[in-house]
Amino acid sequence: MLILLFLCVVAGLLSLVVAIQFSATLRRITWNPPRDDGSTHEAKVSVVIPARDEEQDIAQALQSVLNQVGVDLEVVVINDHSSDRTGAIVDSLAATDSRLKILHNPALPPGWLGKCNAMQQAAALTSGDYLLFTDADVIHDPSSMVTALAEMGRSRLDFFSLFPRVDCLSVWENVLAPVFVGGMVQYATTGIEAGDSRDAVAAGAFMMVRSTAFRAVGGFEPIRSEMFDDVSLARLLKASGYRIGFRAAPQLLQVRLFKGNRHAFWGMTKNILEVLGGRLWLAPFVMLLPVFVFWTPLLAFAVGLIQGNRLLVAVAAFTYLIQYSLLWLGWRLFSFHPIKVLLFPLVAVVVASCLIRALYYQTFKGAVRWRGRTVRVRGLPPTQVEIISKSTLEES
């Protein structure tokens, strides 16, 4: 009984530490951009949007890009071998707006992952002073780009990334709330904008970069096999001496990151091994940590009720309340359902399942899994893999 009480207290203290770190992170990245005053920016912005099987969101997202005010705009959409109506939808929009160009089914050279290749090929077709890389499911406020350009000028940035509001609708999307918190704490460190730190972070939802800087570092070519293409691009630019910035902008961008329960449950499979940093021996610890932190209070609460131990029940309930309250710190960034998110301890099941699946694909198939494709690779970890060839793409 005393051991269980002690473990519950430890879980609560760990949660408090994360809460403090998360609160500090939010203070660092919170941004209150000026209201749209109708100003314009003379620079030309080339928007690059990779899209694979995005028929559910592409029309609304693309229209929100075309509706931008105060900027000279060109847009290139890459239909990356979609199996749904993505290509047809984009073609129909291009027929009504001359600013929109379409690149269908780009060839995948050896050594490249699909998304990096798609963005690199599209970037080669652009002529803007700035490049904006954004995803095909992100909804932009009409002033998002001119506001970002103004901030880049004011802060003398070469690269500027905005984090959107993430809408969580289904049960498993809400269960993932602790993952969003943990990711923000891990990557949005105090050194991301410090010139003497190697730390850097970016969100693929919005990455604006000066074209000269992007081309000077070779674009995505040096990071062509990186699964974390957004963070890797930020690190590449920062290591090359360019100034980067990162802000939370829920008022300017929104996205439903996962499209339902199944997508949410398995959606981390592609990137989850990145958390290990190539140290696969950490996998058991990563799987067990959420079990310990989130399930210990539940076990303590149940045992306390059964044995009539009021102290154990109270400590367990207080620990769970701390963890639940921690999620509310980020409510502006992660729009979750207050009832569904109560199931957040189940995130341990998601983490373990995605880790096991990712390790299986890497160990037994020498592959990574992304967007319905199993891409065969050589070498470990995934951040250092080499794509054998396009012909080795295998559906499973």
C-alpha cells in the first residue's frame, strides 16, 4: 500500500514538472500578432502544398490560401500519387485561378522520401521572394501570410514557422492530447531562437523562408531522407547561420491533424522512432513511461476504494486532476473535447502500439510506413535511411 502511494506521488510530481515546463514553453511561443490593418507586402510569396489523398480537406484548405490578402501570390500543389480525388479537385480549382499550378505524380529519385521530394520539385518551379510550405489540410486566416511577412521583417528572420490550432474531434484524437503537450515541451526549448544553440523547431503547417536562404542550403536535398522534414529544415537553416523563429498562431491557422479514430491511433507510426534519436534500446522505457505516469493513479484509486484507504483515494484523485488540468493549459492550441479527453491515460496504448508497429516495419521489412505506403529503406535509424528506388514502394 505504501509503495503504491509513493509511486502515485512520484507520478504526480512528474506531472507537475511537465506542467511547469509546458507553461514556460507556452509563454515563450505565445504570439499576439497585430490585427489586420489592410496593409500589403511588396514581396512575392510562392506557396508549396504537397498533397497525398487529401480529398476531404484540399478544397477548403487551398481556397483559404487563395483568399490571402495583401500579398502577391503564386501557388504550386503537388499531387503526390494520390489514390483518391485529390488530383481532380485541384485541377478543377486551377481551371478557375491562374495563380495555381499543379504538379502531378512527381518521380521519386533514389535517396528521397516522398514529401521532401514533392516539395523540392515544386520549389524549383517557383519565382517568389519567399517560399511558404504548408500542408493540404491547413485552413489559413486571410491575413496569415501578410502578418507572417511583417513579423519576419520586424524580427529580421530568414525562416518563420507557425504552429496552428489542432482540432481534436474523435475519441482517439482527444486521447492523444498528452502527446501534443510532450512534443511541445521536448522540441520548443529555450534555445530555438538563440544563435548559440543547436535547438530548432518548426511545424509543417506553416514554414515561411526566404527563397535565397532556402536555395543557398540546397533546399530539402541535404535532408531528403528525413522523416521530420519540418524540424530538419529549421535545423539545417539555423546550422547554416540563418535566423529562425517559431510562434503559436491558433488565431491564424487551424488543422484537424488526424481524420478520425483509426488515423489518430496509428498516425504516430511514421515519426515515433524519431523520439528515440536512433537509440532503439530506449523503446521499452518510452512505452512504459506513460503507463507508469497515467495508470498508476488509476490503479491507486481502485485499490484505495476496494481497501477503504481514503488517503490513497485522495492522492490518486489529486494526481489525475493535476494531469487533466495540465492539458487545459494548452486549450488554445489543442482544441479537445472536455469529456473525451478524460480518457487520456489510454495514450499509453497508442504509444506502445505505434512503437511496436514502427519497430516491426524497420526491423523485419527495412521500411517506414507513411500515408498508406510502405517505403523500403536501408540502414538504421529512419533519419539516416536511403530509399532504394521508387519501384520498391510496396503497399501493405
